[in-house]
Amino acid sequence: MNTPISTQVQIEIEALHQFFQEWFNGKLPKTEEAYGRFSSALAPDFVIVAPEGTASERPALLQGLWDAHNIHDNMRIWIEDIKLRK
């Protein structure tokens, strides 16, 4: 049986944000292997645009998140109301 795309998307969103929570709280080791969960999720030409309009390309984003390892003690991330839109 095939898993619906909406379920696959929800699983990926939740898993990636679980990674962020564990990375920022230092629950994951600061290793390339652990970090691969995030770095492998981004396309080579990935760009994110912040609310204020600044764009960050993949290399800067990867370095920034690498440097943010263990910057919090007990940060919690939760996901609500996921909707897949075409």
C-alpha cells in the first residue's frame, strides 16, 4: 500500500523539526553524520528568504545551523495544522 503524499510530507516536516530541536538543545552529537539529516534535506540550489526579505543560500545556512549546535538548554518546537497545498 502506498502512503499518501500528505502523510509523507507531514512525517518529513515533523522529523526535520525534531532534528532542529535536538540539534539546538545539544541532544545530538556535533558530527557530520548527525548533521547529515539536515544537510541532505536541502537541494544544492536551496535558498531561504527570511520575513524581512534577506536571502540565505545553502552554504551560509548550513554553516549557520552547524554553528548553532547546543545554543539552547530546553527549546521546544512543535508543529500544528499542517496543510499540503499545490
